[in-house]
Amino acid sequence: MPDRPRPGTHLRGVPDVDPLDTSPLRGAVHTLPRLTVEVASHSPAEPLWDHLVRRHHYLGYQKLLGHRLKYLACLQGRPVAALSFSAPARVLRVRDQWIGWSAAQRRAHLDRVVSNSRFLIPPWVAVENLASHVLAQTLARLPGEWAARFGTRPWLVETFVDPARFAGTCYRAANWQRLGQTFGSGKQGKGYVYHGAVKEVYVYVLEPRFRHLIGCAQQPARPSHRPPPSLAKVEDLHMMLRHAEWNPELLPEMTLTEADCTALADELVAFHAQFQAYFGRIEHRRLGLAYLSGLLSNTPAKSVEPMALAFLDEEAVRSLQCFMKSYRWDHAAMEAAHQALLAETLAEPDGMLTVDSCEFPKKGSESVAVARQYCGAVGKVENCQSGVFVGYTSRKGYGLVTSRLYMPERWFAEDHAQRRQDTWVPEDLRFQTKPQIARDLLARITQTHLFPATWLGCDAVFGADWAFLDAVPAGRCYFAGIRSDTRVFRTRPRVHVPRYRGRGRKPTKPRVTRGRAVPVRQLATAKTCPWTPVVLAEGAKGPIRAEIAALRVYPAREGLPRAAPVWLFLRRTEDGQLKYAFSNAPADTPLAELCRAATLRWPIEQCFQDGKSQVGMDHYEHRSWPAWHRHMLYVCLALHFLLRLRLQFKKNAGPDAAASATPRGRGVAVQDLDAHACARARPLLHKAESHRVSLTPEEAAGVAS
């Protein structure tokens, strides 16, 4: 940075101390050397002030407009606080009501108000009572130094505190008065727009006679000790949740008692509290908690209105709708927090990231991205929305990581411009296929390094896209579903450019001259297919059996074989259904590992099933782009919460657990497949006996899908 002070820079009067020293500084103000506060503006210390605030203040630093004064507080030359004062807000409802001045009086005397626009204590400083001590010293000097520089002596100082980050304790300790909250709007052009990020407003009186000097009537201030109504409403909702009708299918292994419901409510409030820092105001915590509670409740229709009526009140229906669509909260940061917590629970080195699409039938035509397209929920082309989802599976369990709505190409036509605007579609959004969306989502997840995975699983929508499969990073193998008409070469065919015969154009493209590509279903139905009976898992109704076969093949693309062979994995269920998949796993991969990869891919379908049957994944009635993604994020949180409950229940269920506590599937501890059976390119010998593959209960839950 151009204004970054050089490491050798020292403050005036203390030549032996490095101001960039970040070693911890602890203690209490009265036990440390004398604190000094100096003006940093237009002094050698100003680059240091700029560097500290830009790097460590959550708002950063840009050049302040109008009159401004910067202060730097030091202990023996080490900076321990940075403050700035600048022009106040032109219009501020709670401040103007508290002062009692008219619009004309405000215009005439607004220059008598100064804003404390920045206040930073560096993260390595932990000195008791330091903040209030710095404020007191600075405010004692501010009136005279402000008047000397700008010709006007201030009467009031105001500041704004973000309640999602700070409690304002130091301001109260320094005798500042809390006036209330901002409305949550910001200046845009000549007007104001609502963004929902409310701040607490504090003031400090420098001139006790300021109302007499202005000529306005004094009005009583709101007591600073009274909690805002929104906090009381959050507490009321917490108490209501202890008596709520929870969905009995959340934990089918147990019957929820009154004590269980109370504990469940407390767990849910604590779980949701981990994300409340990403909301714009206190009231949003209540709305978000109510939405999550509604998804987990026994409410038949889990859309905004019935959930608001069940957990809030009739007046909150509109607020909950706005919360999902337009109220300001940090969606990306909240999703990142969910991913970090989910990774703590599930991450294992040999896990699998899975991608899949999920469709939601819609009657109308005004919802964002709705179009006639294939709908897996009904098995045909239907009016629906479709989303791309990424899940993660390991031996510990499974969950949804992220999602994005698929926008059909027709929605980017000019005749849909108004519909895109009405549904709040981002202006910079461009058309992408589902595999392209999945690549972007996977790239973002990979960059977090939260979800280690040796496998990437997907269905035929993504398995048919070689650009998607070829983009799988080194060190990770794909297990991709394919369609039955996918053509392959059983052995590598002979390929070359045909010899020119003297007539017509000279051949330039290579062709297959010996060998023939066949559909994979033909290999699966051949009498020579080397089927191996296996027991994939022990389900609630007994063993889940299947027959599997693994062959090395060369996929055909535009009539030519791909350069490298892959595994063709075939699975035949007890009812005769055939499933097909490609895998680029090494040639010596054991058959047992391919079977495990096949089962790791299915839990994302279980997530969709749980989402739709238990937490209202398809109950939403939102029409806008933000609301769809916020709803799906809350579905991810609801499934995340259920995962925690089930893992906690499983942990607490000892050997004397009741019969109702039996998990839905039992893992199989035996694994006797030939570890080298997949290493050979020749057909596998058929074995009459069934082989067992070791799976956890969480993995077994998705096997039957």
C-alpha cells in the first residue's frame, strides 16, 4: 500500500519502539505507562493511522468527506487505538427527535455535530478499560482542536454501533447516551433506499446548553437500559418453540417427550444463533429463527404465511416475505459459516462431493427461471424450476453444501428482460448449462479446502458432459452416472485417416477402421457379462442385494474412442433395474472401492427426499432469485440441524438403548470381495455366493434409492 509506514518508522518522542509491533499487549490501564493521544491528521503518523484502520477495521478506510480529524492513542510509542471524527449524518430520525430541532434549525446548526466515524482497537491489544479511557481523553481535546482547525466549536458527537458485531459497552462506560436505532436505509442518489442494516445510535454532549443555543425544546431521551423490543420478541419466540408441534418424522427412532421438545428448542436456538451475525438487524434474527422452526415443524404447508402465523403473528407475514426477498443479510457469509460447521462434522479424507439437479413443479409462469423442462419429480417435461446442488458424503454422514438455480436460456432473451427485473435476477448473470454451474460451485468449494474428497459423484445429466468430467482436478476420481444408450468400445479400436482414393476431397479426419462401439445396455444384457452378487448394506427390512459388474471400456465420443479407458460400472437390482456409471479410477482399483463409490453417490438423493418430505424443500412460494436461494440455504441448515440431532442421538444411544432407537440401517462389518478383482482387464469370473460391502448406517440410508 502506498501509505503503509515503513517498518523502521517511529513515533515522535519514542525512537526505540516499533509502531508496527503486533506482539500481544495485555493488562489494565492503571497498571500500564501513561497513555498519550495525538492528532494524526497531516502528521508523520497519518500513514500509520491509515494502515491500521484499512487493515483491521471491519469497514476499512476510504478518504473521509468534509472536515475530518484523526487521532492515534499510544502506550510508549505503540499504537493502541485509532479514532476519526468527521461530518455527521444529514438526517437521522432518532437523533433529530431527541434534539428536538426543526428542519431549518438542523440546516443552520448541523455543523455543531461531529461524527465519530472510526474507532479501532487493534486485535493484539487487550487492555482493560482502554476504549473508554481513550474516548474520554480524546473528547476532552476534540472541541478545542476542531475549533482551531475548522472555526466551529462542536456541541455534540454522534456515533453508530453495529449490534451484530459490538455491544457498545465502551461508549456507555464513557457516558455516551444510546438514542435508539437507525431505520436501516442508506443514501442513494437524491433519495434513500432500505437495506435493513440497522445501527445503534449513541451521542455525547460536549455543550450542555446546546438546546438553548439552538432554540429548541428539550425532549426526554429513551432510557439506555431498556432492551429493544426485537430482543424481547426473540425471547418470546424461544419460549414458544419449547411448546411447538415438531415434525415427528425428524427423529423417527424416538418419541419426542415434553422434555425432548424443550431441549430441541434450546438446541435449535443455539444452532441458529451461530448465523445471526450475518443479519442486518435484531428483528431478522427472530424472522430467521421462525423460518427455520417452520421448516422443522409439523405445519402441513411450510410456506411463508402458515409459518408466520404459527410462530409469529398475522402482522409478520409481510415481514417474513421481505426477509426472504429484500431484507439485507449476508447470504454468502452465512453459507460459508454453514459449510465450515458441516465440514467439522463430516469431513474425511476419502469422502465424496456429489452434484445433482433437483426440480420443483410450478403452476404459474412468473416465478424466477420457471419453464417447461424435464422434471425429475414427475418423470416428464413439465412446468418447473430446477436447481443444481452440491452435497458431501463420508462415513460420518451426508449433507447439502450449496446450490444455485438453473436459468433456462430462454430467460436471457430480450422478451424476458422485464421478468428478470421483476424477479431480481442479477444483471451480470449469464446463461450456463447445469454442468457449467456445477463446475463453478465445485471450484468455489474446492478453494475453501473444507471438504476433502477422493471421489466426485454425479448423475447422467453431468456424466454425459465430457467437458465437466475432464475438468475434475487431479487426485480426485469421478463416479458418473450415464444413460443406457451411451456407446463404448470394449477394446481399443484401430483408428487412422483413410487412404485417399483419388476422388473427391482428400480425407483429413481419423475414423474407426476396425472395431465397433455398442450401447452399454448391450454389454449389460449379454450372457457373458461377469455379474457378481453382493450385499451392499443391511437395511431396515433386511439385506440390500444387487449384482454388479465392472469392465474396462473406451467411451465413444463423436464416433471415436477416447484416449484413456475408464471403468464401466454396472448394477442390477433385485427387481431387474439396470444402472450404469463411468469412473476414471485407476485400473487397479478394487471392486469393493467402486462399490463404495456407488453408495456414496446416493445420499444426495436422500437429502432431496428428506428435504421434500420433512423440511418443506418444495413448499416454497417465492418468486424472486434472492428468495429461492435463501430458502434453499435454510433447507441446508434444517438438514444440517437434523444431522447433528441424529449424530447426537446415535452417540447417546448406548447398549441399553430402547428398541425404538435402532437406526434405520445397520452397517456390515464383513468385506470379502477380491481386492484384486478389478485389476484385471479380462472378464471377472461369476461367483455364486453373495459378497458383503462395509457401509455405515448413514451411507446405508441412501442405498435403496
